[in-house]
Amino acid sequence: MGILTLRGTVWDQPGSAVAAQQVLVGAEGVILAVENCTPSTVDEVADPSVIAGVWVGPALIDAHVHLAFGSPELLLTKAVGAVRDLGAPLASAQAWRAGPPHPVVAVTGELLTAADGYPMNGWGAEGFSWPVSDPGDAAAAVRRLVEAGADLIKLALEPAAAQPVPDLATCRAVVDTAHAAGLAVTCHALATEMIVRGLDAGVDEFCHTPTEVLPDELVDRLAAAGVTVISTIQTLIDGGAGGAVLDNARTLVAAGVPLLYGTDLGNAGTTPGVSVTELEQLAAAGLGRTGALHAATTQAARLPGLAGRVDVAVRPGARTVLVVLDADPLVDPTAWHRPVAVVAGGRLIAGSAHSGPVLPHGHTGTR
């Protein structure tokens, strides 16, 4: 189509916005210019290369999804420009990284867990997990994932229903081997004891808000360690975690622990696309709506697996996936549910007339 012109109030880090602007996007997806508009050019026009809305900004980044129960192509049409798949057979997951148009995808491959541990007796029974029994076994598993192209490593510490979990020495071997290869480790841990084990092992991130109320000293330790927490608040509430998750989210934000946007797509109550409810939970936890938007864009773009691969700036030279909305999402977050347009790679991918099937709800349980 050549150059696309996107018109509306442009949002860019650190969050400033100027009314009556337009963004020019080239055929290869590079932003060519961000310009002020004269009143006459803001008027709606019939030219199909001009897309007029109220707000123009970056697509969101979902830091915790399971694409085996969704669709990367559908996510892109619904204003999600990048995701991290945190648990799937690596051979399948690698296929999601190729063949645009789709979001930028980072993958962990299989979860590392204890023999007969979570999630081997549930949703992860068919090749979604990799049992490790001791430090040597763990180091070998990490090396195989690295060689196969994983972007980061996921460690599962889930003792619910008396499931076994890797011991501390095995966890440390996972982390040390991953770090030696230049990869970070994200950790599934919901209980306080498992948060402590993950910290003792040196993990870089926890991929859920914990579901047991965290003692103050553990919150202080999380903050001092500089680890990140991925929110997944709403699906945890839908799964019955209740007030502990909300209390922990507020406490983590108050302590300065980075709490970033992630939905755990594939679990109870999730559907492909932007979760306005998750954004509002982040806002209510103390980030406010602007902070929640940063947690799903500027901050998420620096996460392991995505850093250096995702643009979120609306500036000349960037290759940002852009969204045009019919309202300012900081005022009306539901605007994310009805994008006027999604532009990626210089192409008009979708607009409000595009829709797709919702995710089946047959898969439950936190991943």
C-alpha cells in the first residue's frame, strides 16, 4: 500500500501526548515521521492509506502466554504486538517465531520440573515439561534447550497436591547453567516457600503474582534482588486465589518490585487480545493507568527474550507495531477491545471489522 498515515493523539514514552498528530509508516514498517497536522488534514478522508482515530500508540506486550491454546495471528489482530510463550514443546514453539504477520514471540520451550512434578500430571502431560532429577540432569536439560534455541528458561516450583519439586541444588544448576549461556530464568512459584527457593537459586523473574500473602521481609528481599514479577492477576482470581493476590500486587508495587503485564493466556477466563481487566488490576495495585500501560509496553519490551527485539517508541526509525483506537485508553480502557487499526510491518493487519474465534475454555489451571 506504500505509506500509511495514522492520525490521532500520539502516545509515546514517557507518556507525553500531543493532539492532532499523524504518524507516517513506510512499506517496510519503519516509522518515517511523526508530524503535527493542520486542522484541515485531521478531517476524515476517503483515502484508504489514511487511518483516522482518537489515539495512536504501540501495541501491547503480553509477558506470559501459552500459544498452544491460542493463536499468534489472532493476538496481533487484537492489538498484542509481542508475547512470551512460557511453556510448550520447543519444536512447536519455534514455529511461532517465524512467518509474519504475527507478534514477536519469545519462547522457553518445556518447563523444567521434578520427575512426576507439575505440570506433568495435568495440562503439561503431553510434552510441555521436562523432568530433571539432580543438578547434572538439570544442567544438561538447560544446555539442550539453549542449543535448540530457547529465548529464556522456565523453572516450575509447584508443590500443590503434594507434587514433587526440584530441590535447591537442582534449581541452582538450572539458573547457573542458563546464566552461563546468557539466558534468564523465569520461575513458576505461587507459595512463599517456593518464592524463597527461587530467590535462593537466583532466578531472575517470577511469572505470577504469588497466591500466599508475602511476609514483609520476603517482599523486601524481592525488591533487593531486583527480580521482576509478571502479574497474571485476573486469571489467578478466577482460579480462586482471591484477596491474597491483590494484596501481594499492591505490596509489591509499593516496595518498588517491577510488576509487569501478563495474562497467562490459555487459562480460566482468558481470551486472545488485550485484557482490560488485567490492565485495570495493575492500575488498582498502585501503578495507575499510565503505569499499567508502561508495564505492558516500555517496561515489558526490556524483559528477557524480548529485549532488543521489540520497538515500542512512536518515533522515526522505529519498527513499532502501531494501534489506532477510537478513544484514549487512559480514559476508556475498553478502547483496546475495538481497535480501529493495527499496523505491523507496514501492513494494515486488522481493524474494528476484524474478529476471530475466542479461545476455548477447556484448559484451566495456572501455567
